[in-house]
Amino acid sequence: MTDFFKGISPVKFEGTSSTNPLAYRHYNKDEMVLGKRMEDHIRPAVAYWHSFAWEGGDPFGGRSFDRPWYVGGMEGAKIKADVAFEMFDLLDAPFFCFHDADIAPEGDTLAESNKNVREIAEIFARKMETSRTRLLWGTANLFSNRRYMAGAATNPDPDVFAYAAAQVKNVLEITKDLGGANYVLWGGREGYETLLNTRIKQEQDQAARFLSMVIDHAKKIGFDGQILIEPKPQEPTKHQYDYDVATVYGFLKTYGLEKEVKVNIEVGHAFLAGHSFEHELAVAGGLGMLGSVDANRNDLQSGWDTDQFPNNPGEMALAFYQILKAGGLGKGGFNFDAKVRRQSIDPADLLHGHVGGLDVLARGLKGAAAMIEDGTFDKALDDRYAGWQSAEAQAMLNGEVTLEDIAKRVEAENLNPQPRSGQQEYLENLVNRFI
């Protein structure tokens, strides 16, 4: 044990009357919601990068945090692992997620880098023998090192493509060895800064080939988790190829991979793409490709990804409604891709962020469940689309009639449909009853 969280007791559920700032007021992991434990609905995870790798810097100033693992090297990586699992245990977190670059320093060669990552992964494995925390997903950092400034899979240099492939192979195998439920690919540099030096079709062909090899290797090694792509429209690149859920689906469909890959949807990335979180969830649910989610929020006054902890139960209730209607997250979960603010320098601040975030998720889940159990909201939607259950409407949908047939019926029956209210204000008020 380290003394990083010295004097802080494990976080427990104490109910809504509690004034303890380090207690769960709404998140009760064993509470049954729609016949399933709350924890099994949410499957919350701690993000290794924001909690332990981020140093509190911004474009105008460097490190603001003072952490014992900043001694660097493998010594620092081992201290970081100790503190990480101490925090997982304090939060009673069932899952965590990591990039390879988060957990171990890069070496002079790929072989040395992979060896470092493998050594820390073995430490994780030993800690997981006595901790309840498991791996939700692993991923390779293919965006921070300058070799990836023009992309990894989409790089114009085939040697960079090869290096990235070898890096992913290592992390995919480690994810499998640690019992990870998913493997995520986020293409932070898979896009372009200018079209003047870019061949989009070639780069997308490269990305598809790269993804195909990842899928093939996952099957070869017996990895039974999900392969996920995380959409984001821009930042750090001007334009990313995995812009949003619909774009990712179009890419997968083009290359025949739509049955092999799902999406990991992040709240902040949805906003950057001009969508709401619930929109991206609804699209993914409708396409059968909802895999997992990243829980955070953006500062709406800023035009970039601020990765703050979620704090709006109403928005989260609408998100959970879409998740529940899609059948839940399955092997996925809610990864807190969120970081404390630059001035939040105390160890306890890391706990406050996750405690508050989990309470918001719990409130959102229970609100969505109440909407579904009540049935009024679903009935309003059923009534809005009820006309499509008629024999004539079903014939149009099923291809039993032609455009000419439809035109004849409209004239014969003298159809003159009138608009009906969309009831938006009523539905907004209805939703608010359950928050």
C-alpha cells in the first residue's frame, strides 16, 4: 500500500440523506433496476489515462499535479499501478481501462516498449487476483508519439503502419490475457489536416486493412471480447475519418466489416460532431452496433473536448432510455473518460469526480427505468407511429406495392392527410417527471 490516499476510507452507499462527500447517495450497486443489479446495467470503469497519466497541463502551462509516480521510468509505472488499484478498491470500481502508453514508459525500440507494457500488465494480473476490479477494455496509443503525426493505419509511410500493427498486436494480446471484455480503436490521427497532401480513398483502404487484421488476430488468439471503434469528428486532426456513428457504420459497411465491429460512444465526441449523446446512442442502437460508452461532458462554452465528469441526470436519463431500449450494453460499460480540473490537485479530488459521476449515472438509469415502467412515454411514441400498422402502410413498407399503385390509391381514396401535433413540450414535461 502507498500513502497517496492516506486517511480516506472506502466509498460506500449511504443514501440520499447522507452529507458525507465521499459516499454514494444514489449509486447502490446491488439495487435492482428492471430486474438487473444497478452495477450490471452501468458497468462503470475508471480511465487510467485521465486519472493517473494526465499531469494537469494545458496549452498555456505545464504540469500542475504532484504525484509520487512522476519519478518516471518503470519505478514510476509500478507506483502508479499500486495507486491505481488502491483507488479502484476505494471506489469499489468493477472495471478499468487503459492505453499502453498510460501504464508503462516507451522504450528505445518497440520490443522494449512492449516488454515494459507486458511487465506492468503482469503486475495488474497479480493485483486482480485479490481485487474485484476487472478490465473493461484495453487500447494502444497510436496518436501521442511524433511518428504518428500523420496517422497510424492511415499514414503515408508503410513502416509507420507496420509499427502500429505490431503495437496493437501486443496490447490486444495483453487485453485478452487480462480477461478484457473489449478492445477499442480510437483514430485520433486517422484523418487529415489538409487535403493538399491527402488521398482519402487510399487512407481509408489502409484503415480497413488494418482493422481487418486486428479482427483476424483477435479470432486467432481466442479473444472473445468486442472490437470497438470510438467515433470523433476532429481534435487532434482537422477531420477524422471516424466522424460519428453513422460515418463509422458507412465505413464498416463499405468494407464488409459491419458484423465484426461495434462502437464506443463518448458524450463529448457526440457534441463535437454536432449531435447529442442520445442521438448517437439511438443511431447505434438502431444499427445494432452499440458496444460501450465513455461517460463525460464538455464545457459548452468551449469548442474542444474538455472531458469533465457527467453532472446532468436529465441528459443521462435520456441516454439510458436509448441504451435500455437497445437491450443494454452487454459486454460494454460506462468508462469515465473524464479528468479532474487543473486546479483540483488533491488526491481526494479524483474520488469526488468519480463519486459524483456515478451518482449521476445512477439517477439517470433510475429515471429511464421509471419512464419505461410507467409506459406513458412509450405509448406516446406508439400512438405517433400507429398509422404504420395498417394494412396499406405495411404493404408500402414491405414492397408489396409500387409507386404507381400508391399514387392510384391516393387519388381513388382522395387522401388529404392533415398534420398532427408533435407534442414536444408535453413530452419534455413528461420526461421531467421521472428525473
